[in-house]
Amino acid sequence: MPYDQSWMGDGLIGGLEAGGIAVVAGFVLLAVFRLVGRAQGWSVGLEIGWAYLLGVVLAGGGDLWNLFYFNYGRLQSLQLLKVKLAQVHDPENLGLRVLCEFIGAALGVFLGWLLFARRRPA
């Protein structure tokens, strides 16, 4: 889900801000999937997997799409490339921002797992 990134910094600062958004998204999604999973009888691995996947898609979907598009899309003219690059916030550090979003979603899910995990009787 692309969101307005005009307020974000450039470079590492922007990557850390995007990662912070992904941490919150991963944490909230694990809490939601924990509630749904308990009612449905899901395993913890299924809850974690869906929370991480959806966290990456929601928090970093726009940047991930731009990274994919610039690597594999057919840009037939220099003018089209300039137009597409003008629509992206900080295109020079797009890969760093995507990496921070992947790590942030994993960290958010991990923190949620630490908080919500309960020992089950053997």
C-alpha cells in the first residue's frame, strides 16, 4: 500500500523511518492474526507467516513495486524514465528502504511474538 513519503528523510534516515513503520505494521498484524488464529486453531507459525507477509506488503509494497519495475519494466524512452523517477521519493536509496522495510516487518513480528507468546503445557 503506497503512502505519502514526502515527509520522510533521504538515505539511511528515510530507510529507518520506513523500517519503523514496518515494525509497527508487523506488530499490529501479529496481534490481529493472533486473535484470529486462536479462534480458528492456527499454529503459531501460520500466524507469524501471514503477519510477516502482509506486513511487508502493506508497509513496503509501493517501494517493492518501484524496485521491481525499475529493474524489470520496459522503459522505452529517457523521458518515460524521468517521469517515473520523479514520482518516486528518493530513488537513489530505494533498495535500502526496501531492505529496512523487510527487516522492520520481521522485527515487529518478532517483538509481537515475544510479547504474546505463552508457554503451552506439554
